[in-house]
Amino acid sequence: MFRLPKATEITTELLAQFLDRHKREVTDRYQKFYDAYTSDHEILHAQEKPSYKPDNRIVVNFPKYIVDTMNGFFIGNPIKVTCDDEKVSEFVEYIEQYNDQDDNNAELSKICSIYGKGYEMYYTDEKSELCITYLSPLEAFMIYDESIIERPMFFVRRYTDNDNTEWGSISDGYGVRNFKITGGIEWLEDDWQPHYFDGVPATEYVENAERQGIFEPVMSMVNAYNKAISEKANDVDYFADCYLKVLGAEVSDDDVQFIRDSRLANFYGDDFEKIVVEFMDKPSNDTSQENLLNRLERLIFQISMVANISDENFGASSGIALKYKLQAMSNLEKTKERKFTSGMNRRYKLLFGHPASKVPADVWVKLKYTFTPNFPANLLEEAQIAAQMEGITSHETQLKVISAVDNVQEELNRIEEENAPQEETVVDRVMFGNSEQLEDEPYSQNGGGGVTEVQGKVLNGAQTQSLLAIMSQFVGGFITEGQAVNLIKTAIGISKEEARAILKGEMNEQ
């Protein structure tokens, strides 16, 4: 961690010192982690063996598997940011959609797992919109003060362009200043340019308090595994291309070529019993190698605390057994969750404090973050558990058990809407056989023998149903007024004027 006494003014000389320290840190530490994740392991750079010996270089990329598995578990389900204030929730949603923040969060989490820490930088674009991006320790670092709470003082970003020219920027609590490195540091502006954020516009996210990457403790074992499995591959090559031993007979060059081509050895001699032709066997230590590989693999997953979900016995586990197998990784996830929450608090504190924000600066304290670990789900088992909780817990607690429910409150609202009584319409009465009429309708049912009186005309049951069907079609907008009049006229044997009067009565009622 880089630190300075509070209120120290940054100079080109002081900045150059920090840039040199950062470059050494990248070379000695972080570049190795990047190489490990991208399959550039130590075995590939080992001393070459003599040309007559097999020299396999096999990389088993445990670091990538560990990082990707952990982050799929931690952030495979995107983080949900909510607030009781609807206006704040809408603004947060806009910021996250504008910046594609779900992807940003996932990449930042991966960076933290690889290097032990990562950075988030804030700025405004040409549209004056609040923007968020992520950076790795390979290209950025933070300078803190020497207080017990370690307040950020400066944030430095550096990069190299296509012409191999190095550029950078440095930000403090007031503004930002760009520079170019050409032998020394050259400022590109005469003074600091204000950024209008209430503090250094960047946040350091950490994997843990030690800022240690998730696979760093097991790298020595990964290197040992690569070496062991490479030697095993060499042994296979030895056996596939072993030496033919010929004793008691002279073999010419032509005979050697014949043996290689025909794979046949046929030697004659006076004392044929003394002739020995056989392959030379290399002592086998296959059992020892397999034991070593198995032991290293178990230790790698055990020490990294990430489950080997590719294990054939993993998928056959029940719900409770599965949770026990994932307990260590779950503990790791909880630690990372707390560290991520701390970083997100600073994120929204800075964003809400900017003049471009559409919500009060202090409302960030009301934000709630929901992390949903990507546990393998047994929906049947979850539904059974939720059903057994009926009458014991609230409906909200019941729904929290079911992983298929993303937002419990939204689901409760949907249930309430579905259970609300629905207003009965003419169409409902016709479709579902409810012919109970309103007092003001132009037709009434006398309740005897299925006979209906409409406008002084007595209708039988079939005519009544036809009339109801026609009027429902008209009210629903499926037929025009003229079509409805003609259909009513034909169905119940009345004039167009009488049919229109019935229709007008219905229209007035509607």
C-alpha cells in the first residue's frame, strides 16, 4: 500500500517515485498472477532437457478454474441495488443500465480474485452522464494518507499507447491532471482540472484484508502439479519409444533400418541360445506419480477453499450435503460480500454527491445490496420447505426460500394483484354463463322458464343468448354498430329501429 503524510503536495519527483514503485510491484507480483490466470505458468519457462529426452510442458490451469468458479458462485447472479425511495431506485437503475454495471461488477470481482484488489474510476462523459469503469493493479494504484482510517489522497492511472509512449493521469479530491512520461514526467495541463466529485473519484475493491488473490496461496502446488504431470507424460513417451537391446549378435546399419521399417528382428548364429533381443524397460513409478497428483489436487482445492464442482461425486449430493461441500466457498463468499459492499457504498456516495446526480447526496445510506450466491437449486425441495412453513412464518419469509424468486416484494405484489376481485363485464357474463342483469339494462329476465322480455318483446332462451353474444361482440369492439343492428334484427325478428334502440340502451348503460 502506498501512503503519504496528510496534506502532502504531489510533485513530479514524488509522482515519479511512486510510478517506479508501482512498476516494480507489477513486475515482481501482479504480472505473475496475470500470467498464471492466462496459462503462462512456470513449467513453460523451465530449463530445456537434452534433445534425446522427452520434454513435455503441460499446464493444468487451476488458477483460472478457481477464479472463474468462485466468481460464478459469488456474482453469477447480479447484485441487486434497491431503495425504499422509488425515485432513488429509478436513478440507480438508470446509472447501472447506462454503464452496463452488471458486467462491470463481474469483471471487477474477477480482477480482485486474481490480484487481491481492483479499482473503479468515476468520470463524466461528453453527455455529462455519470460513468463507471474498472481497472486492474497492472494499470492503476491508490495513494492513501497515514491516518488510521487510510483516506484516499491520490489515484494514479497509467497506460502505454501503440507507439510505446507512456501516459497517465492523477486525481485528488478536487481535480485531475494528465501527464506524459518521456524520460521524466511532463504535465499536459498547467493546473488541475476540476472533476466535481466529493473526493478522489476512484474506489479500491479488495478480495480480503490482506489484498491476497484467491489462488496465490496455492501457486507452489500448482507448479508442482504441472511438473509432476509433465514428467508423467515424459514417462509415457519413454515407454512408447523405448530402446531395443540386442546381445550376442552383431547388427549392421542395414539390419537396424530393416528392424525399424518392418518391426521384425530375426538373428542367426552358431550359439543362438546366447542371443538376446528385447526392449529395455524403464523403472515405473506410476503409482507414486498418481498418488502425488491426487494429493496435490486435493490440497489445491482445500487451501484455496473453492469446491471442485467437476468431481463426479459432487452432483450426486443431496441439498444438505451439497451445502456442506460448499461451506468453505460460502464462507469465502461472505467475506468478499462485505468487502464489495464497502466499495459500493463509496461508489454511490461519490456518484450521488456529483452535481449531475438527480438524488440527494446523503441518500446513499438508504441503499440496500442483495447478493445471491449461485447455489445449485433443487426447486422441488425448496417448494416443499416453503409449503411446510405455511402458518409458521410470513409469506415473505416463505418466498425467500425459493431461489426462483428474484425479487420477493415484486412477487408478493403480483400475488396480491392476482388475488384481487375482478370487475365483471358483459363479456364475462356471456362467456361464463352469468346472465344476472343490471337494473338499468334494456332487457330483464323474468326468472320463469328461461323467458326474457326485451323492449316489450318476449324472447326464448336461444334468442336471449344470441342477443347477449351480439352485444358482447359489439361492446368488445369486434363488430361495428351497423353489423350489430343487422344481427339483432335477424336474431330476434325486430326492426332496425328497435334493434338500434336496444343497442343504444346498451351503449348508454356502458
